[in-house]
Amino acid sequence: MTRLLAIDSGLTVTKAVIFDGFGQQLGVAQCNVRQLMPKPHHVERDMDDLWRQTATAIREVLEATKTNPNDIAAIGVTAHGDGLYLLDKQAKPLGHGILSLDSRAAQIVRDWQRDGTDHKSLAITGQMPHVSAPSSLLAWIKQNDPDKFANIGHIIGCKDWLRFCLTHTLGTDRTEASTSFTDVNTQTYSKDALALFGLSELAPALVDVAHSADVVGAVTDTASHITGLRPGTPVVAGVHDVTASALGIGAHAQGIVGIVAGTYSINECLSDAPKTNAAWFCRNGVDQDTWNSMAISPASTTNYDWFIDTFCAAERDREAALGNTIHTLLAREIEAGLSRASSILYHPYLFGSPFGAAPSAGLNGLRGWHDRGDILAALLEGIAFNHRQHIDDLRDAFPAQTARLTGGVSRNPAIAQLFADVLAMPVVITDTDEAAAWGAALCAGAGVGLFGRFDADPRDLADVAVTYRPRVDHVAHYATRFAAYRNIATSMPDMWSQLNALGGLGPRGSHD
């Protein structure tokens, strides 16, 4: 039986997923990858540990699905975008990989905002630099760690590191290449972009670019030994996880807003011409002469995960011991909270916001009579509001009649309905547990001729989808609450500055 292996490495776990040629998921294995936070604002991971954990997941999914390695027709890789993974001139890891939750480059970005570099970047690259962009992080390294900067040999993304571990070939795909240094019109690397950021000397470190579905290498004997894969198994270039998720739910198409509610709030529209705006990144689509405009902030369901880990850990572990999930227990409280009138509004800015790194998360309107269900309802509503802020920006430029939503919370019908009501548009949920992995598998299948194109999904999407339609009375209710949410956010900059200043003071006024 022909099978496809997809690797999907997120910010906390790395997964290996096996699909058959009809799009049915046969099995998934995942391993945790430890985040390292050596200093405030630094969020990293050990690159060798990432590969070890990924290899373990591959071996485990092969065993769990009883897959003969000879039946794996091809491998596709996707992973978190942005951040930075560096190799030295001998193609060895140059320090830790930097995750897209990192905000060490905040001052670099503020300086670029003051001197106009950000708008020049928008004109050249189609996007404003942000704290976890490769451009910002490389500028930070140049300024703060010149020895490391001088040893940079290759600039790659997370998925490109895993591809290198599998095949020992260096390169990237069009979607990943456009995170900082490509011209928005030509869609190729730009010397002007490098010069703008003061990084011209890094031109030789930019790796070759292929189509996401191009076969770029094969599993080496070394990788075979650690993973259990057959040596010589084809590996395609892979795809940035934002685009992979859109592919996996049938949203990498014009007229649709693709939404990923995960660690990041990801909202994206495909077009056949570049449209630039400070509110979104205009990046390369998978195909030449297509563009994927994505409005993003690190402010989505990571808030929900943080709440559970911080305040519900004992209940989570107790439910798990009983063979249950904490999400089922909380679902009843959330539905009750959503059904009640509430003064609580939550801004989900634990790790960042649409306004940059300065804003922090906060509950407003909290009263003594509110319970956990009220707080969770406000938290999830705030997540949906943050998505709406991005989607409102996109809808002004990209006509879209429907949205397609993926992410863990999308499996909860109450949350899917909440998104439809908040966005005031139909929201489609597809029966795709591992959307980004399936997007990578589509590219792998296309690369070896199993599918006609990377977006030729063999499934009947209508048969695996449920549509949630907005309810008129709820739309009006959430429109009023969203207006208050936006008004509070726009009134907070001075307060956020004061709070951030307090956070830098340790005991007796010492800086922590």
C-alpha cells in the first residue's frame, strides 16, 4: 500500500504522520521538544535535540501503523515559520534554533520603525519586519554577537533543518524563502532587502529555492539508521506551516480566508497579484505568480493552553489518569459562560499582539461573582476577536465569502460557532486532524506523481466538512463587544509601557 510520511514540527512538539494515498490519516506520533528560555525574551531550542525527537516520532509512527518503510512513497516536511536556524560554514548548527515566540529583537524593530526602515521593507519585501523575522534576528545577532554573525554559513528555517537531517541537502522552498529577503514583485532574493537591513554580507548564506513539491533529495543511510526509513526515499522541499495548514483544509485558494487557531493567530488569503499593507505579510504562494497574504500575531489558543497548564494542571492530570480529557470537563463550563451576559473582556497578548511585542494580556471587567467558565469564555472570545481584527484587515482587500478554520479548538462545536458569530461569516471545519501535515503530504505526493498537483486533494472536501453559519442575534452581540475590545486596546499603550517598566524591576529596585 502506497503511503506518505509528513513531518510537522511546531513550537512545542514535533510530529510524524502517515497517510494513505486517499488522504486518510493512518497514524501519528509526536515527541516534545523542550523550549529553552535562557534570558527574558529569548525562546530557543536545541537543533540536535529537535532532530532526535523527530527521528523518534518517525520510528514510532512506522511501528504503530505497522508500515513497511518500502511503502513510504515520499516525505514532506513542514514546520513553524519565521524564527531562525543557522548553520556554520561546515553546515553544523550555529547555536540554538530561535523560535518565532522570541522577542529579543524588539529594540531593533523599534529603531526600524523610527527611521522608516519598516516602510521601506514593506515596499521591497511586501512586509514590515517584526521581532521574530529572520531580518530582525540577524540584525540583533550582528549587533550583539559579532563572532556568531561572522561564522554564519547558511540561513534556513526549521523545516529546512529537518530536510537537511534527512537528506544532507541544503535549501528551502518559495514560501519559506519569502519570510524576509525576497522582492515582493519578482519573488526572488533581493540584494536591496539585505542592504536595507544591513545584512549584505549574508547574501552567500541564503540557500537555494525550490518548489514545495520538488524532490530535492533522498533519505541518507545515516538518517535511515536513526529513523527506520528506507534509504533513498524521496524528500520534497516542503512548505511553511501557514501555507501547509491552508493546503490541508482546502483554503489555499482565492475567495477563502484560511484560519489557523494555534499558538499563532494565522489568517490568510491567496491572490494572483501582490497586495501590500502594513497589516499583513505578502509572501510567496506555493506556485510562481501567486501570493499568500497572512495577517499574524502570536495571540491565539496558546492562551487557552497556558490557562490549563497554569490553573488546571491537577485536574488535567487527574482526568488523563481516568482516560478522559480536561477539554471535555471544561467544555461544559465554557458553554455556560458563553451563554451568560458578562462584563469580562480578555486581550490574548501573552506572547505578542497585532500591535507588536509591547502589549500584555489582560482581563478587564472581572468581578467577584464571575467563575472559571466566565473567564474561559472571555478568553476564547478574546482569541476569536484577535482573529477578527486580522480578518477585517484582509477582507478589505481580498473578497472572501467563507472561512476555513483549523486548530485544536475548532473540534469544539461551540468554539466553531463562536468564530462564525464573531466573524459574521460561514466557518467551515474539515475532518482533518493534522492539517499542516496533510498539506506537507500533498506536496510529497505531487512530487512523486501520486497527485496531479500539490493542491489536488484526493478527498471529497464536501463530505469531510461541517459548516457553521453566523446567527444574526449573536452577530450583533459580538459586534458590540468587539468594538469595546478594540477601544480598550487602542487606549492601552501608555499603560502597557508602565507595566513593562515595572516588569524590569526585581526586588529592591534591581533589574531582573
